[in-house]
Amino acid sequence: MTTPHTPAAGELLDPFGTLRRALWIGGGQWAGKSTVARLLAEHHGVTAYHYDYHDARAHNDRRIARRVAHGDPDPGRAPDPDRTWVHPTPEEMAAETLAGFPTRFAWALDDLRALVSGHPIIAEGWGLRPELVAPIVDSPRRMIVMVPTPEFRRHQARTLPRAASLGGLVTDPARAQANRLARDRLVAEDAVRTARDLGIRVLEIDGSHDAATTARTVADHFAPYLPKPLNP
């Protein structure tokens, strides 16, 4: 029987080598990251990990447990939609979001550690930040950052039902949505700045190309690591 390896301080726990072989799609909300990851999974036979799905569902128990550990008197409370979307400024909202990403990223890494695949796993989501991914990859080409242009972000907010949903009733829907769009812009701009500082490619999405064309662009970027298409 093999004795489990205990990582030294600062060493990445990666028992199956999944994290070091992963490919990462980060960036802004509503840029088409999930669609591109799904298309790459279908065309290349790889596994796609959708960060947003796990973050909104499977990680909630961890979020509650963390509140308990920090002495929150009501750790299971539902967030107040007005306190989330109406009262704070976009800058405050963006700062809070960015501050929470490292903890949420650690939970995503735990999910990925449990996966084993004969091919790299493609992980996508806005919480997969360049500064968090960069220390665990051997090349910046293992990541790409997709961000919508301001015009395309507004288009997505108008046409995607999930982009218009705030998860609860608010007293001022117009202000809440404006705050959300401004927050998303600030968070995306931060990802772009950080990616460029780290030499990670940024792909701006303006809606002029369909999802299949964008997926081919991302596949070309990941070409050294992706298996050949299943149906060339």
C-alpha cells in the first residue's frame, strides 16, 4: 500500500496530477466561458468543470461552515437582496467579490483534485482568477481569460434570463441591475490587468463571432495540451 504524500509547506496538493494538467478559462461574466468549455469537451473528449455551478450549489455547506467558524450567529441565513445589490456601491461590491475569490478557489481546487482523466480537464469560471491559477501552472498558455466588451455585456444582460436574475426581489431593480453590471465590469477589468501582467492571453468577446468560432480560437490557444478532435 502506498503511503499518502503529505505536502510540504507551500507545496501544491495534487494527488493525481489533475491540477497541473488542467486547462483554465477565466474572465468576466457572460463572455461565453461555459459554452466554450462544453464545446471543447464535446469536440476533444475532455472533461469540463463548471465553477459557477459548484460555487452556487455544492459549496454552500462550506460557506455556512466557514461562517460558523467565524462566529456568525446566523450562518445559514439567506442573503438580503437589497444589501447585496442595491445599497452598496459597485466599487464596494467588486472589492467584496475579489476578496472572496481565494477562499472559493480553494474549494474549486478540492473539487478538481478528486477528478482523474486521461486528458486535461478544462475548468471554467469567473472565480478562476489569473493570480490564483498562475502559481500552479507550468505555462501561461494553460490559461485564457475571456471578457465581454461593455456593449456585449449589456446585450447579454438584456437577452439572457439568468443575466437579468438577481436571485430575489429588490426594492429598486434598475439600480440593482446597474450596480451588478458595473461590478461585473470592474471585476472583469481586474482580471484583464492581472492576466496581462502575468503574460496570460486575454480574449475580448464582442458578439461578432458565434460560439463555435470562439471555441476554435480557444482550442488553438490550448493546442499543445488538447487531444485531437474526435471528428476532425
